[in-house]
Amino acid sequence: MLDHVNTHKHFHLHPIVLDLILTIGREYGMKAMRLPCETGAPFWLKPWIARVRAKLVRAWCARASRTTIM
């Protein structure tokens, strides 16, 4: 039984990593996964980088939320 999946800096939202986690997770009984779709960005990011990051995270969260685990 898979207890949890740990990733660094929400890397599990990347489409390739997400697909792998879901495939492996199904095999080991994963029931849920956190989708960290918080707004905002780290204060140290330049504004244009923050905008790009926010768009990517929103898109990846939307894709992940449409994907069922079971």
C-alpha cells in the first residue's frame, strides 16, 4: 500500500511526473494526491517569472484535477 508521495517544489504536477505517479500509484493503492494550487509566488521571483510560473502551475493543476486516480 502506498502511504504518500513526496515531491520537491510541486514537481508532481509536471505532466510526465504526474502520469508516472498515477500509473505507479494505481498499482500500489494510492487513493489521493494533494494538488497545491495556491496563488502567489515567492517574493524573490521577478514579476515576469512569477507570471509564467503561475500559468504553468494553474495549467498543471487543471490537468491533474481532471485525471482520476482510480
